[in-house]
Amino acid sequence: MRNEMEIIFDALSDNEGFARVAVAAFIAHLNPTLEEMADIKTAVSEAVTNSIIHGYENLQGYGRPGGKEEGIHKPNPGKVRLCCALEKNILSIEVIDSGKGIEDVERAMEPLYTSKPELERSGMGFAFMEAFMDDLEVESAPGQGTKVRMIKKIGVGGWIEHQC
């Protein structure tokens, strides 16, 4: 049986935590390990943050305290779509924005590459998504937004056998 959910929310830093918790609640009935849950929440957080910061350039809430990005930028009214599907124990996640898009997806996915070094971004968002999920695909074009697809199989980690 397939189970799906979709949430659309404003591209604001306050909603990053909401997205993480929503996905965690969606998969809770599968009883994922703490590691699986942490991996999924981290990957979702990175994808949503990328949409907000890079797709819509909404910097409020992500800069250094007192930095130039606070208070001078009116947030883009863009939306982020979070779509999740479960089929048995396979979780599919899509994070979609209709922001400015990525000019060079291959370069953007290189570890340590960031288009916002002034914000002290690590450039590890896509690398974390790739490391924590079983599959990652990114579709994007300038002016057309970005779609990040991630897949995670839940319940395949090492199991500890109980011995009496």
C-alpha cells in the first residue's frame, strides 16, 4: 500500500524545523532507528534550507547575528513543496521550489562549493543529502526552480540480536 503526504509552506527559515518534524511524524509508524530518523531529518533540513536560501534568497534567520543580511531583505513570498511517499519501507521525498534555479547542478553538488560564502555556508548540503539517503537526484534550470528527490529504505540497518 502506498501512503503519501504533501505540505506547502512559506520559504522562511522558521519552517525548516516544521518540515523535519513533519517527515519524522510521517514515518514514525515504521519505527525507524534513531540513526535513520536523524539521517532523514538532516537531509530534509538541507534540502529545505537550500530552497529557502538559494532558491528564494531568503536569508533572514540564516545569517550571522548582527550580520548585514538581517533586517534589510524583504523575504520572497515563495513556497516550498514537501512531498513524501511511503511504499512498504521505502521513503521517497521531494523538496520543490519555483525559485531562481541552479545554473550548474553538477558544480553545485560538489562538496564545499557554495554560492553564498559571505554567509559562511559550508557547501556540504548536497553532500550530506547524498551521504544520508540511499539515492539523490536534483533537477533544476535557471529561472525554473529546483526539485530534489531523495529515497531512503527504512529498516535495513544492522540489527542487534537478543541473546538469553
